[in-house]
Amino acid sequence: MAWRMPSETDPHERTWMTFPREGFTLGDTDAEREEGYAAWAETANTIVEFEPVTMVVDPTEMSRARRMLSAGIDLVEAPVDEFWMRDSGPTFVLDDERPGELGAVTWLFNGGGDHEWDEWQNSAQHGALLAELTGAERIHSLLVNEGGGIQVDGEGTVLLTETVQLDHRRNCYATKASVEAEMARTIGAHHAVWLPRGLTRDYDDFGTSGHVDIVATITSPGVILLHAQPNPEHPDHEVTAQLREFLSGQTDAAGRPFTIVDIAGPSTLRDRDGFVDWSYVNHLVVNDGVIACCLGDPAADEHAREVLESVYPGRRVVTVDARPIFDRGGGVHCITQQQPRVTS
């Protein structure tokens, strides 16, 4: 077997999501909860214009999901606590030696570091659920990992973060060598680029300790789209400058130095909880399109659209208001998971 996670730019069969349910993450007030439901629904209703969407829905939320979601979205009823499908769901892979075969890597999931406040045991079963529903061959992994913690080019390169896969709350005995071996076995990535850290906000009590999908993504072989914070008043100004310097000295699996394309964050520096980690890097590539984050800064939003159109030529870029998603811990990429199309 030669399992390989394809690039997110390859054709998709569908996108998978999880519908929110009441609890700590969604919010304490009716207004907060409604805002969260609306953000997830808007994202799904936008994606389905490009490709099929299947939503996993807790039994307590099924009537609301039917009311808020497009009739074209398929619903699957199953227990839910976490609703970040990128992280709790499987990573889909293809087998280059067996065309037509779909695999599903089921990482161990503990809520991104087993935070005291978090409930994740129900959604930890979603990897196995999606493997069964899609008929994919399940590839078991003993690595605690999340889909937001990896970015690939589909040609053997994977971006990782030292503070994620080597986090003692996730994998207390892991080494770079053991993680790299597991990446090669499960997703076919034999060349790892280890970012030293992620964005500042991602290290608070509700963060993931450095998920790469809010910092950088490989838009095409040899090209990295990198979050930039131009304002020196924000701590990520220095962080992103250091990451740029680091990545400029790295190569991909083919030995190519990376071309780095900066995409600046919005002018907003803080919200009620501190410095924001709002990032246009956290977008979703879909069939013939890109679902981008709208972050309430017209000039920055428009510039981000132009950058995304340049790195994904020929795709239509549409935006959804991602601020309510970021308020709850992530972005558009974090709440979605693509299933690649299988070709025989």
C-alpha cells in the first residue's frame, strides 16, 4: 500500500462538517449561540454551491440543522461535542498502488491537548464513523494529531509544528523521528518541515498550541502562503517575521526552495479576550473555488481575495464572515474536512 494525502487543490468528492451543539464552545447566551449556528450554516451553505456537503449532527440539534441548512446538504445523526471536523474527523488518503481505493487515517483525538474545560469524547469517534460511511479503509494511528496540525503538497511534503505533535499533552513520548515515520506511513509525507511555533493567541487556554493551518499552507508545489502581521504593536509581527525567515531556508520534498507569498491579516489587533489570530490563511479550497474568511476589514478582505485569486488561478473566491468562528477557536478550514475524489 502507498497511502498519500493529496493536495487540497485536487478534486473533492465532498466536504464534511459537524453542526454545533449547545455547550461551552458555542456560547453562554442565546445571542452567542445563534451567532455560532449561523456561522457554521453560512459556511456549509456556501460550500454546497461548489461541491456536496455532509453534516454530522447531534440528535439534539437535528431540527435546527434541517431549518438552517440548504436542502442539498446531507445530514448524518451522531453524538457530537466538539464541532471542529478538521481536527476530530479523519484525514482522507488515496492509494497510488490501488487506484480507486480511499483510506481514512483516524488519529487519536483528545480535543487538541485535553484541556480541562473541553468535552471531546463523542467527536473522537467521528474518524471511525466517517471511515464507515465512506467505505474507506481505516488506517489506525496511535499519534494524537489533528487535521489542522498538518498541511501537505500531495507530493511528499508536510508542514508540522514542534509545539503540536511534540506537545506533552498529546504525545509525551514522541520524537521528531517517530512523528515523521508516522507521517510517511499514514499520509505518504516523507519530508517534514517543522515550524518552531504558531500564532500567539493559539497558546491560550482555548487554543491548539500552534496549528499550522492558521499560519501557512502550500498552495502549489514549492509555494507557501504565509500569514503576515504588519503591525509591530501585535506580538505576531515578530512571530510571522521569524517564521518567514525560517521557511525561506527550507525546501520541499523535491528539493525546491519555497517561494513565500505573504497574506496580511486585517487591521483589527484585539478583541475582548486579547490579541486576535484572525488569518486569511485559514481558508478552504473547494472544486473550482475558494471559501475565504471575511474579517470585517474591507481593504484587507479585498486584498486577501486578490492574493487568493493569484495563488489559486481559475478558482472563484467567495467569502463568509469568519469572525464568529474565530471567536470560538478557529476558522473556515478548521470546521471543514475535504474528501478527495477517487479515480479508477
